[in-house]
Amino acid sequence: MSSVDKSKNKAQITKGKIKASLGKATRNDKLMADGQIDQLKGHVKQAGEKVKDAFKK
């Protein structure tokens, strides 16, 4: 996995965690859901990169 892709995915996961935390703190369901979606997207992208790396070897 390239380090650029890895850092972008980690940033998206972190952004999602922050959004979800803010949504929970402010009782904003939409913000919390958006944060969870961002986290999920980041995890899926990381998994895709790991699959690509497995086929390169």
C-alpha cells in the first residue's frame, strides 16, 4: 500500500471519528451518521489497498 494512500485513508477515518464525536456531543444524528460513513469509507479503501498489495506479491 502506498504511503500516500494509507495516509489519506487514515485521515478520512480520523475525520469520520471527529464528525461522529461532534454529532454525538451535540445530539446531531446527521453529523454522527456522516462521521460513521466517512469512517466506513476509509476502512473499505484501506482493505482495497491491502488486496491490491496481496496480488502484487
